[in-house]
Amino acid sequence: MKIANALSKQLFGAKYEGVRKSLLAAGILFFAVHAAELRVEIAPFILYLTSAFFTAGIMWQMLSGSRYKEAMQGVFMLPFENRSFVYSYVAVLGAHTLITKTLPVWALFFAAAKWNGFEITAAFLCGCMACAVASVAYLMCRRKNLVLPVLWAAGILAVIVLVRQTKAVLAVVLVSFAAAVLYLYFADAYDFYDTAAARKSVRHTGRTGSVFTYLTRYLMENKNYLVNTAVLCAAACFLPLLFGEFQKPPMFPFGLAILCLNTPVCTLLSCDPDLEQAIRVLPGQASRFCRRYCLFIFTVNGIVACVYLCSWQFINGGIGFADFGIVVLFALQSAILSVILEWNYPLRSWKTESDLWHHPRKYLVPLVMLLLAVFVAAWTVILWIGSAILLMECCILLYVTRR
């Protein structure tokens, strides 16, 4: 209990204020949707699928994050019992995932549709099982065992999606949870600590003016960032198939706006306070870093946008010269806005990378780009106006970063 109490206070706060805030947010969301009388028919397997795989994804982000591992160093300096630490660590991270991330999703599901007690219990057990299985899968992947976690996840997915029976889902959930608890019984506490990940925040290239190289290495070494970019590339292949059904207005710019939602890449300063402090202290570093950071985000957005462009041409066709200009405009515009937000309004007081990446601020840039997409879809001449605005913002960015 002492280990669990110490770990939970680092995540939820000294007085567990994080729990109260999450419960309040979930309660407000539930009563708001319930009072609006928004009712939809949702199949139970959708609830189970979301509870299991959404929770597992957040739990994986928690386990692979570097910020919380730095806090674990103090715990490892004290004497502890291995099995107690493993169970306490998984339980605390799982509780944080369920309370702060999955609970609002449950509130939305429970307010929008009618559920019986058996289905609610099955959904809760799906979330608990996902936390335990994600922890085991993380340890297996650390030991280069990739086949068993994939087969395990595929088996759970097959039962939820294909069988679609609550009793069958509950049976596989209980079996998976018991197997995960048994595996954690023999796990080593130090396997959860990745010293290389903890040192990523202080790693530098050792060369003057190599900010772009540093950011590229940071992206390549942090697999979560690469996974998020890969998911966006997959979405870029799928969106033309979805938007191709609509003829008016042209939906091509709306896909570019949606693909700007690359949160990890746009929060590198907030994720690395030491790097931010060094840049702000050293003279002349702000302007140079922001320009290269903008180029870095533009490159990542440009790669995803090019995938989207090629996929649109392959599925729907009709790509013209103006569409290339729109791709450059959206990629550069979103990069400039992201850098301005990150430099002037960095995110503070976050506990884990998952909290950072799910901050509401991440929707500001895509929202602005959606508004721009509306104008681009309505009038082609607005492209020239957008280019003028983009040029003006580049000048503003140079002026702000020189201050």
C-alpha cells in the first residue's frame, strides 16, 4: 500500500485532486448528454471493443512514456518487494487510465444509450483486463516477443467482433485477466524501467545549428511518435475513399485539415522542459529553433499530405496543379500555427505523456484548418488570400521569435 500510495500521488496529485477533476468532468459530460436527450442505438460489442482497445492504447502510452519513468528512479533507490511493486505499478497506471481517460468515454456511452447492469459490468471488466494485458504485452515486446501479444490481441478482437455475445466476451476477458495477473507474478520490476527512454529528454546532437537533426532523431527514437504518424498515413489512405462519395463541396481540403492532428510532434517543447529552458536561456536560440521546428513539422505534415494526395489520385482522380498548392498551404499553415502555440503557450502541469497528448489544445490547429478548408472548398481565389496570410504569418513568426 505504501508503494501504491507513493505512485498514485505522483499521478493524481498530493491530495488526489486529479481523481476529483476527472469524476467531475465525467459527471458533467454524462448529465449534459442525458439532459439533451441524445439517444442512439449502440451494439454492446461496440462498448466492449472501445472499453478494451481504447484503454489498452492509453495504457500502452502510459507504460512507454518517459516522464513517469524519471519519477520511478526515486522509488528504485528505496528497498521494495518485487512482486508488490509490479502489482502496485500496474494497478496505479491502470487506475489512472480508467479514471482520467476511459471514464469520460464510458460516461458518453452510458448517457447516449440504455445498458443493463450485466453489460456495464462486462465493459468495466474489459477496461481492467485491457490494462493488465497491455502491461504484459509491453513486457513481452521489451523482450522482443512480438508474436504472442499480436495473437493475444487478435483473439480478444475476434471474440468481441465476431461472436458478439456478452457471456463469451466476459469469459475471454476473465481468462485473459487471470493469465495477465499470473504473468505479472513472475515479472521483474526493472523491466518496466527503460533507461534509454528516460535519457531521451536530455540527448543532444552535439553540433551547432543541428536542431532539425535533433528533432529527427527524437522522432525516430520515440516509437510512439512514429506510430501516431503511421496511423495518420493509414488514415490518409482511407479518407479519399470516404470523401470521394461527396461531390459538392469538394472534400479534398477537409482531409488535409483532419491530418494536421499530429499531437506528439506538435508538443515537443512541452514534452521536454529541459530543452525548452535551454532554448529560452541561450541568446539567439529562439529564432533559429522555431524556424527549424516549423520546418520539421512541415516535413512530417508534408509526408502525410503527400500520401493523402497520392491516395486521392489513385481512388478518385482529378488532382490538378492547384491541389499541390493547397497541400503546401495546409502543411505549412498548420506547422506555423503549431509552433506559435507551442512557443507562446506551452503545456504545463502534466503528469504523463498521455495527459499531454490528449490536452484540448490539440484541437485548435485542426479547427482553424477546417475553417480554412471551408473557404478553400467554396472559392478557389481564397487560395491566393491564404497564401498572403501565410506569408504574413511567417513574418510574424520571425518577429516573435526574435524578441
